[in-house]
Amino acid sequence: KRFNWLETVYGYGTPNNHILFSIASRACEDAWNSIVRPHGFPLVEWPFRVPALVFGVLAVAAMAWLLKEFGLPGAGVAAAFLLGIHPWNIRYASEARGYSLLVFLVPVLFVFWRRAMITGQWKWWGAFAVAEFSLIYCYPGAVFVLVVLNVITLALIAKGRDCAAPRTTQAGRWFCVNV
């Protein structure tokens, strides 16, 4: 069955239907159809899988970026290599489902969180908010990652450690981006 864009964006029928991935897949399919102009419903499925491959490759880079951000560039290279050859990452990068997007978003979320905590700048808090929203919009089951990270954030802000901005400023910014 061919879905329209409204169903693609708002149709969350099952927990495996990752909305952001569905949007990206639909965009790839529409781009492919506009180039090839097939008659009727297209029988090729690879355009639906392109976003999974892209996010799977980006997840490897995001893992290296995360560990580099935490001062472990050597471990970042090793972790990126291991993620690149890991069977689950390979599977996620080849399926027409959004798990590779989740594997990409989690390290990006942590990088933005760390930069927001250290610098206190709005741009990093905003990037953190976009990553949080993307993760939860992609898959609501990822809420546990956000709950744990935000509890840790509150504890660190309460202690006032590793923050460039005063506690009240950090707490206010944290509150704003989470609302």
C-alpha cells in the first residue's frame, strides 16, 4: 500500500515504525521516482534502504567523535572500527528500518550534551534539544536514555562541576531545552 505524506509523518502504527527514518526513506523514494519516473508502484526497494546505510556509516563516525570529545581519540578509532564491523550495525545499516538512525543519534546526543555542560552556550543547549527531540520522535522507547542523561545532568548542575556558566544559568537553560 502506498502511504501519503501525512500518513508517513503522523502514522505511528507499531513501535518498529521509526518516524524520522520513514520520512527519510519516503524522501529517497520520492527522489528516485522523480528521476526514473516508473509507471505505477515502484518495485525496487533499495531507495528505502539508503537512509539506513547513510546513518549506519555516520554512526561509525559519530562514535569516533564522541570518544574524541571525551579525550580518548585512540579509543574512538578502535570503537569506530569495532562498530563498523559489528554484525548488528551492519544489519541495521542494511535494513529498511530506523535502528541505524538511533545508533547515530545517541553519540551525537552525548557530544552536544557534553559541550552544553562545559561551555554553557545556547547553541549547544539548542543542539542538545534537537538531538533529544529527534531521538524521542524517532523511537519513543529511547526515553530511558534521555531520563538517565537528564538525571545525571541535574546532579552535575547541582554540584556545579565542570560548568563554565553559573548553576542557575545552566539549570535555566537545561529546563528551557527540555520543555
